[in-house]
Amino acid sequence: MISSSSTPGLTRFNALEEHAAAGALHEACASVEWGRRLLARRPYATADDLFRASDAAMAELTTADLEEAMAGHPPIGRPKPGDPASAREQRGMAGASEELKAEMLELNLAYQDRFGHVFLICATGRTGEQMRDAIKERIGNSPEREREIVRTELGKINRIRLARLVEQEDDD
């Protein structure tokens, strides 16, 4: 993880025109409200300040905002074609057996029927089996409990994606 000091990527993000910065944030999280809240607090002195702002914004999102954020995530086991972030984050499913992939598809559909949205988990560093076990465990949650777990998982994903944003070296 990056240090609390400013990085070239954070400096570049702070300097972006609002439209470009909004686009970069939208790539991290599809919630317009989350992005709006982070834009409003620029510039950030440190990456930790950006992460804290992300956490605070995530805590304030409405159910509709969370649904908007979740809509930007593909089902586990089916990363968006051409989306390197999606493929990187779901790497744990890349080498999964056909049996496990089929099981995840079935579980994803059952979860979506129950909750009305994709199963969302911070997949970075998790194996296919760990993700399968998590969906099996969470499918029995109440909708209210699951919404709070989703909020936490989205917060983790957003931090990872923001860290990538502020760690990037200058393109020049």
C-alpha cells in the first residue's frame, strides 16, 4: 500500500480538470454521488485523505446510490470484456474448474433473484473457492444485513482502485 505522503498520481489527480477527475472516479466506482463527494473535497494532501473521503462518502450513500455503484460491477466469474480492472480483480476465478464456474453461475443467479443485484465481494486476492463459500454464506442474509456487507465490500474495492489511481506514474 502507498504511504501517507503525496504521490505523483495523487498530484496529477488533484490537478485534473473536473470532468477528467469525475471520469477517473467513475472508473473506480459507478456511483455519481460518491464521485461528486470526492470531487468536492479536492485537492487531497495525501492518499490517506482521499481514502478517508471515500470511506465517508460510502457511508453516506443511499440505497439507490449503492444500486448505482453495484450496477458497475459484473458478476463474479464473468469479468467485463476489455475491462482490465474487472479481470485483475477476479483473477481468482481465472483458473477455476468448469465445475466451479458453473456452480458460481448458479449461485450468482440465485443471489441476484434473492437480492435484486449482483453478488458483490472484494475479489482481489481471493480464490474461486473462497468467493463460492462467501456467496453461499451470504445468500441467507436479510436484505438489510446484505446491503451493509455490500457497502463494506464496495468500500474495499474503491480503496484498491483509488490506490491504483494515485500510484500511477506520470504518463510523460
